[in-house]
Amino acid sequence: MKFGMNLLLWSGDPDESLLPVIENLKEMGYDGVEIPLFNLDVDKWGKYGEKIKDLGLGCTAVTVRNEGDNPISADAKVRAEGVRLNKQTLDCCQALGAETLVGPYHSAIGLFSGNGPTADEWKWGVDSMRQVAEHAGQVNVMLGVEALNRFECYLLNTHADSARFAREVNHPNCRAMYDTFHSNIEEKCIAQAIRDCSDVLAHVHISENDRSTPGTGHVHWDTNFDALKEVGYDGWMVVEAFGLALPEIAAATKIWRKMFSTELDLARDSLAFMKSEVAKRWN
């Protein structure tokens, strides 16, 4: 098992000023960090990746798509732009040294039609992602497609959805990820949700129901960890938490109250929690 920390707790565009934080995460015992890739400057990420490697850390990455580059848009030009930007993000992953690209880049986040996905939208999404997966194979990055709750997207809401989507893309570099926050909202049975995606499971986000410190809320952690052990998961477990450090991130994640003492305290407590739960089951 590898333990990571998503840097969105601090920044939507990490730069050199965040390196002391990353050094602290290394000292705590994290194996890597998850880098938000919204700035698609390949040269920047090549240099940043070297600094992360010098610290002895691995990394993964996360991104999103928006209305103007929606891979399931009825407008073929908009879909093509989504494919182009997803491929450019993969180029950034290659430069950075990121093993996996996760997130809701299958469709536009926060954009709704008022209905569930149509057959055409599903087909456009699969076709778009297949093109992206071909490029992922060329740059040796794994795609971890993320289901989001119904308040954030409408294409993929359950982990059975994201697993079916990955299977239909049918490419070795396209898999699905599991997120405890979205599962806590959408799934009838947590254990079954993990079983439903286990054959394509590439990544796990550890996130509390209020997006603060994992282990301090009401996510049913025993069920989550027991099921991940049951299906034989042994990859990245990355903490995804959000706070008030950045107004744009706080606005996007609907965070407007302080729920932890400091970001580093959250990171330290989260790592201790994950390691304790894993030690009970995997060791």
C-alpha cells in the first residue's frame, strides 16, 4: 500500500512555495503527493517532478473538465477540445512522473442537463475517453475515472457506473477509482460498490463525509477498509480533504467553516488513521 496526500488542501496550482509542505509530508511518512493539474504548462511540471523525485516521493495527479471542454457535449468541437486537454494533461503527468491521472475528466463538473445521461452522451463519453486512453498508453500513465455524487455531475454517479464506463472504453490504460466521500452519498451498499469496481480499480481516495480529517466523521470506515482488503486492493490510498486556504477551492468544494486545526495536523492525523486501519487488515 502507498499513502498519498492530495495537495488541493493547499493549492490548485502548486509551485516552489509549497515544497516545504511537501518536505513535511515526506517526514511524516507519506509515500507521495497528488498534484492538481489545472495549469497545463508541461515545462513547469517537468521541473516540479524532479523536485518531488529528489525528495524520494512518488506522485499521482488529478484534473477536471468544464463546460467549454466537455467530453460529452453535443457539439463535436467541444468534445474534441475535451480530448485535446485531457491528452495535454497526460503530457503534464509524463513530465511530472505521475503514475495515475484521476478525477472527473469524463464530463464537465457542475454542469447539468436536468436529466440523467442520454445514450448519445454515454457513447460520446466512451468514444472520447478511448482516444484519451490511447494517449495514456503512449505516455505510460493510468487513467482512474472518478464517479462523483449527483450534486457534482450526472454521467457517472456510482462506482458501478464508472466500472461499466471503464470496461466499455476497453483499454488497458483506462480504469476506475473509488472515493469514500462520493460512495457515502450515493451507494446503497459500500462493500458491494467496491466489489462492483474491483476488476478495474486503480486508485482510492480516502475522504471524510465533511471533507475534513478522515476518521473523525460518519463514513463507515470498517466497511470500506474490510471491502478493500476483501478485493485485494494494494495501491495508492490518497487523502482528499478541503479547507479554507484557497478561496477558489473553498468555493468549488462548498467549504465555509473551519473543521480542523491546521492543514499539516490534518495530514498527520489522516496518515496515522490510514496506517492504523491498513495494519489491522493487511499486515
